[in-house]
Amino acid sequence: MHTLYCIGNPALKHKLNRHSVGLMLGHYLIEKLELKTKKFKNYQLSNKFSIDGEHFQIAISETYMNESGKGTLSLKTVSNFDLDKLIVLYDELDLELGFVKLKQGGGNAGHNGLKNISQNIGTNYWKLRIGIDHPGDKNKVTKHVLGNFKQKEIKIIYGIFEIIYLNFSQIFLNKHLSNLRI
């Protein structure tokens, strides 16, 4: 079972924060795929669905970013959870807005959500990195990631979400993503 684990800050006031773009994508896919969710400890889990004969589920974290590992620990108790088929969807400062990259394993590049996940389950999981731009000054990073997307940025983000939805199988099943940019 492939699991998309979407992380961000779950409070309503953070709904459009750059740091919550992983949650935004998860909710977008749940809506487009017409899925239902059920609440568990630390996350919501969609009903299972199949694409190209493979089974998927989408987990929406209900913990704050820096505690994202709690959700992965809770997910491990689900009988169909397979760490090798986990893909974490999150914001990436080091990618320009409109860029998306897929990567397996590796470091956390200072991302506290990934750091917490890796402390709980190790580093050998897939990552869908969604570019949110770097503000150019490390002293402005916190304000930037906790700031809301501007209206023109939201259009770019939802354009990327639609491309991801339309190429779901290629990205999440075949693990192939080359130069996705809008």
C-alpha cells in the first residue's frame, strides 16, 4: 500500500502558509479523487483507492510540522503501511516556487518536519519536495514559511497541484518526475 503523508501546520490560521503546502496538496488530491477521511491519532486517513492496479491512501498530518514524526509512528500501526512505499509531501525552501522534485532518502536540509520523521522511522522514505522559494536571507526564513502565499503564488501552487493530479500514476507509482515546473 502506497501512503502519501502530507505535512504542515494543521491549524486553520496556517491553512495558506507556505509551510503547509504539503497539507494543501493532500486536501486537493482527496477532493479531486473524491475520497473520504477518517480521523486517527495524529492524522486523518483517506479511504483506500487504486490507480493502475496499485493501492494508495492519503494521510493528512494533524500534528504541527516539528512533530510530524508522531504521525508516521501512528501510521506504522496500520496493517497496510509499508515504509518503502511512504511518500512525504512537504514544502522546500531550496526550490523555486512552481518547481517540484521527487527524491528517496537523503538528508533533511534543515527541515524540522523531516528531521522529526527521520528520528522516528529513519531516512529511507520518498519525498515530494514542493518549492516555496527562499526569501534570500536566513533571518527571514521563519516569517517566510509561516507567511501565507500571495494570490499570484496560490495560482501557481494550484497549477502544480493539477499537474500532479493528472500525472498521479507516473509520479507516485512509477516514481518518475522530471522537471515538473509551472
